[in-house]
Amino acid sequence: MFRSLFGLFFALAATAADADAVDRLRAFLETTKLLRADFAQTVLPKNGRKPQFSSGSMAIARPHKFRWQIDKPYPQLIVGDGEKVWLHDPELNQVTVRKQGAALAGSPAALLAGEGVAALEQHFALKDDGAKDGLEWLAATPKSRDTGFEKVRIGFAGAELRAMELTDSFGQQTSLVFSKVEKNPPLAAAHFRFTPPKGADVLGE
């Protein structure tokens, strides 16, 4: 679970783009500074093992801040405060911290929490990926082969975010479906800060 979640936020990098896809993404970014939503995540391993399901909530404050909270089946929390990324596992009473740095700029999270389309075009090849299941899809392909991912797809209803799909270099697919999406809700700055709980083991930088 840790690997797939951290992969979601830090494993991509990507170039220039199809006009329709850029316009759709630009419309989303230009009208969304804050975002809150619930999510349902499904991970499909390539080796035929059973799918893994999780659910929770997410929030984004552009640029570069996010909060990703898994409620089921096991609680976990990832917070990016703009300088560091914190992963808290309550059951282990353990916190892992890493420098956020420029890593976000080349990650799938940059598609939602980054600075804008111009910055994305330095890292992603973007193109329109057609319509399916009532959504218009945008495909982002990494420029670098060392990212761990082959492609990210984002599903929009108009300019509204509804889904993301990620395919990693091992053929594993991760699907995210968003619900109760709120654009520009009142989110306090404290929502994107994290303080390790007293007594927790803190690992990393």
C-alpha cells in the first residue's frame, strides 16, 4: 500500500501537448485553487492476484500542497506541506518523512496540485484520449523512462475532475474514482500541515 501510494505522488515525469487536452486541463486548473473530494481506489495487480480496494478523502491547495487520507481498510495519511511529505501509519505509530522538493513537479500529483499547464508541459506529453463511461479523458505520458509509470489518464466531466487511472511499468493498474468533489471549499492552512503524534517513530529526512 505504501509503495502504491507514494508511487501515485512521486513516480512520474513527463512533454508538449494536444490543444484540446491542454484546454480541458487548463480550465480545471484556472478555476480550482482548492479541491476536496472522496475517493475509491482499486489496484489491479498484473499477476492475477485479487484487486486491492481502499477509500478515503483527499484535498489539494495549489500549488504543491495536498492531503491524502485513507480510511478503509487500514488508516493512513499522506500530507504534502510544500516542503516535506509526511506519511503516517497510525497502526504502526510510525511516520515517514521525505523532502518534497522538485519531486512533485514530475509526479501525477502535479496534474492536480502543480503550478499550471506551462509547468506540466515540461514533464508530460499530454493528449486527448477520447470519451468513455461518460467522461472525457486526457492521457499524460512520461518523458523519462525511469519514472516507474507508463501513463496516467484523467477523466473529466466538462472541466470537473471525476477519475484518474495509472499504469505502472510492471503492468499494475490503479484506478481512482472521485465523488463529492468540492471546488474551492474553505480549507484552513492547518489542513496541509502535519505534526508527528507524541511517541511516534519518525523515519527519513
